[in-house]
Amino acid sequence: MSAPQEKMIQNVENFVNPKAVLTKFTNVTGIHFNHKESITTSKLIHFCRNHHITSFDELYSCLESDPDILEALINLLTVNETYFFRESRQIYFLIEKVVLNNDKVRILCAPGSTGEEPYSIAMALVDAGVQANRIEIVSLDINSDVTVLAKEGLYNARSLHKTPLSLQEKYFTKAQSSFKISDEIKQLVSFRTLNLFDDRLFELGVFDTIFSRNMLIYFDESTVIRAIERLGRLARDKESLLFFGHADFIKTPPSLIEHYKEGIKFYTVA
């Protein structure tokens, strides 16, 4: 007589209401999903199944207790497409100001994503004749996966489609189907995985120029004001320039002074 077969115990999935998870994510990152709840819910369910989590309640508990799960979820929900020399007029406007200044310049890119923006700034500065010892660029992003990619410095042709051919030939080498950024440019940029709302932000010091483009569009109005106030605290002085994306906010926040010069909009701290 054969032994009785053991019954397989299966956990029943319960993906009913993601509100607590989304609120938790917003509290940590500032990012809201007011108009994307349906697609975000689908991503959350897929994420849970990949991590053997059977309910949103269990996911919430994991986010509270397991920093690796929180990091993985942040990495999933914060991937953004970018490319070299995006909104390049702001970069070249900055170049003119830096070339006229003999002091060392510290530049912050927040977020820096996979590195296209900070590397674009570095290339433009070096190509304009700015000495490397005058340049320090810090790039930060909440997504640890994109930080790893930025440090590797490997890009596809799509990322370079707005990059002048002269700069492609000068600062990239072809590696099979990828393009590798030169060590000359790499050494000018340091990359950090950091949440803008983490107070370790202020350990970075102060900056002459701050780029924060296309991040604030993911925040609600009150979070935008809080984010800009924190970025403003990183400005070296009232002469420091801040650049934002065209859609980041409609009304200038009270902590900033808007300027418009040579067709370029930029800001200083009020």
C-alpha cells in the first residue's frame, strides 16, 4: 500500500487594494501615481509574483521590514528614458557662464538617471576648453540600477541621437553594438544612489549649478515645493543657477526667483 500523498498547500493571492502600498511609496520617494494607478497596480502584481509575495498587505509589510524589497520596487517604478544633450540650450548657456569664470565649478544633477545628462555637461565643458581640474559633477538618483549603468558608461545609438558627431568621435569608442564613454569624461562625474528626501543629501555640500529636470513632474504640488526647498539649500549662494524641465512646474515656487535671458529660463534662490 502506497503512502498517502501530501497535499500541496498554495497561498491564495489577494491583490485587491494597493492604496497602502502606493501611499508608502509616495511617502518614501515623493512620487505619486494619481493618474497611473491602473498600470502601476499591474506592475505591483507582477513585482509581487516575481518575489513570491501573495498580497498587497504582505508587500506593505516587506516594504516596512526589508530594505532590499524597497530598493527593488523603487528601481522598478522609477526608470525613465533619457538621452545625451537633452534640452541642450540650457547646457550651453551654462558653458558660457563657466568659461567666463576661472574658479572651480561644482554641478549637481538630480536626478542623473543613467548618466546621459551629467556626461553631456562634462563633455560640453571639456570641449569648450574648461580644464578638468575646474570641473566636479555629482549625479544622484534614487534608482540603484540606473546608477550602476551610469558608472559603466555604455550606451546604445538611441542615447546618442542628439549628440554632435564631433563629440561622438572624440569621447566615445564603439564596443560591438554599444558606445563607451571615455575615461576622460567619466572621471569628472561621481554617481550616488540617494533619495532627495534623505537628509544625507546635505552631506554632498553646496553647488554652483543645479540641474533637476523632469523629476518634479512625478510629484504633487506640496512635494514639488518641498523638493525645491531642499535643492535650494544645496545652492552655494544667491548667484547659483538652477535649471528645471519645462514641465516640472507651472508657477514659480516662492523659494525661487525666475530669470529669462537669451531665451533660457533659469532660477536663483530667493
